[in-house]
Amino acid sequence: MKAGNTGKSKVNLPLSGRVVAAYGRHFEVETAHTVYSCVVRGKKKGVVCGDQVEILPTADGQGIIETVLPRASLFYRSEYFREKLIAANVTQLVFVLAITPTCSLELLDRCLIVAEDQGIRSLIVLNKIDLLDQYPEGQAVVQNLLFYRELGYPLLEVSAENNARSLVPRLTGQISLLAGQSGVGKSTLLNALIPSARQATAEISDALDSGRHTTTHARLFHFDANSSMIDSPGFQEFGLQQLDEAALAWGFVEFRPFLDQCKFRNCRHISEPGCKLLQAAQEGMLNSRRLACYHKLVKGIKKPFS
């Protein structure tokens, strides 16, 4: 046997971490000691901010995502033949509306339905309440949102510029997803709660040569040792093609007492005889706008190649 170096070459071992930023095909993965800039092995798809993953470090703070671990929840929207993953493993949806621009209650309904389907708690935040005197039409927004409080959803009225800290008790211990239309002040709220987020967002904008004032990629920020917030891009539409009729109906929490009382087990709650949901609506026990929203969603379900 020849004398020589009998030592084994160093082998990088997989590390566990969490995806804290997702932009295109590149991801930032936070491990116990550092943050790696990662790509995905092969043609693997579907990695999203909030995912717990296993990575293989390569060199200079870079790595390869080898495995995506099972998720506790997945918040995403789905159109016909297309889906958009937004965040994984969140425990709370923080849906932000504002006195201005004009809010979409249907968009709120759609996001609440996904949260219900995934077992995610929901918090509704009405931002820019300090502008109520300047926008009298905002009174209608306030009144409309009181309905959701009656359904059991927490509702907070805030001004990101003045009293964003009033959200703190609701955020502690949660992995919260900030969602809502563009222009409602999600990023302003985030920066008021986590000042370092402003710098992190600017750094990403510089690296990607993208706009600084509009969130274009989901990113997770630490609120404290046990709490995080994921800032997501604003959206105007939110498809629910991933859900079937039963899941859609279940997503309207006020429908639930009537869903198992219909004459037919496969009742769609549209025009079927003996439908307890429709009977409740006729008796004024259900909100007509919400029922119309449900009917629109059910009739809009399209399955590929059906």
C-alpha cells in the first residue's frame, strides 16, 4: 500500500432552513447561522416564501434547495390552467383594506375562503382611518366591514402613519401574511412595525433593478423571536379554481349551520328544492351580497378538459 493522504474529502451536509424571500427562480433561505442564496434542483417547482426546506450548501453563501418539507398551510390563488403560490406555513391572514382606494369586498371574501380552507386564522385591518374626514364615502366601508366583525372576524381600524403598533398583540406568536389590493398601505404598515424591513426591501430592489415603492416579491420579516410577517404583492383578482363547491360553501362561515340540512346531499345551494341555505336567505338570515358572491364563485368553477 502506498503511503499518502488517507483523509476523506469534505462533504457538505444538507441544512434545514426556511425560505424568507422568493423572486423568480431564486430564493433566500435562512438557516440557523446564515442566509443562503439558492436555486432549485432540476425542474422542481412550487417553492414559496415560508417553506421549510433542506438545502445543500455549495460555495460563497450559495446553495441548492433539495427538498421542500410538508406544509402546514399553503395560501395561493388559482386561475384556469394557472396558479400562483403566495406563502406557505402561515398561521394568520392579515387582509388590509383602506379608506382609499375603493375596497373590494369580493376580494376580501375570496381570501377569507382560502384561509378557511387552509385552517388559517384571519384578521381584517382597515388602514388610513385618519383619512375618513377627507373621504366621506369611507363611512360605507366602515359599515360594510362591521358585518365581518359580526361573523367573528377580528377587525382593527388603524393608521399606518400614527398607530400601527396597535396591531402588535394580534401579531405576536403568529406567522402573518399581509395581503390585499395594491395601494392600501401594506408596506407602510410593515415598515412601521419592523423598521428594518425598509432597508431589506431596498436592498432587494437594488439587486433586482425593480421598483422600490411596490412590493413585487414575497418576503418574510421577523417581528420578534417568535413572530414573523410575510409581505406579499398587491393583487386585484384572486381565482379559486383549486376549490370545489363544498369547499367554497364551507368558506362562508355563516353558511355552515345550514349546509347539512338540505334535502339533497349534493345540493349546490343555487336553485335546488329543499335547500335550507336558500330558505335561510329568503327569511333574511343571510347576507344577500355574500350569497350572490357564492353563486358567482360556484358558477365560475372550471376544470381543465371537463
